[in-house]
Amino acid sequence: MHWFHPPVHIETDKPGLTYVCTNVEGATAELMKWTKGGPKWKEAVEVCVALIEGERTPDDVRKA
């Protein structure tokens, strides 16, 4: 697991609800539930995958 500290807040597919995420794997899973994804969503997913492959850091994912 790749941990965030402090946790990252991610919008969910349910209006008004956010997911408080403590790790990159959870953030990736939540992002993959989205049915619509724009440029920021695409960047966030790409950075999550790059971290899992050892190419980025948790701070990179937090920024995305």
C-alpha cells in the first residue's frame, strides 16, 4: 500500500459525498468508479497507475 498523510478527499459518483482516502490504491479504485472523466480525472488515474508501477510518488498523486 502507498499511504497518504493527511488523507485525500475524492469526490464520489454520489452528489455531495466525498471519499476520505488514506492510500493510492483506494483512490485509484474510487476514480475507476466514475462514469465520466475529464482531463483532470485522466491525469489523476495516470499518476495513480504510474505510482503503482514505481514511477511516481504519493505526493505526485496528491497533487493530481
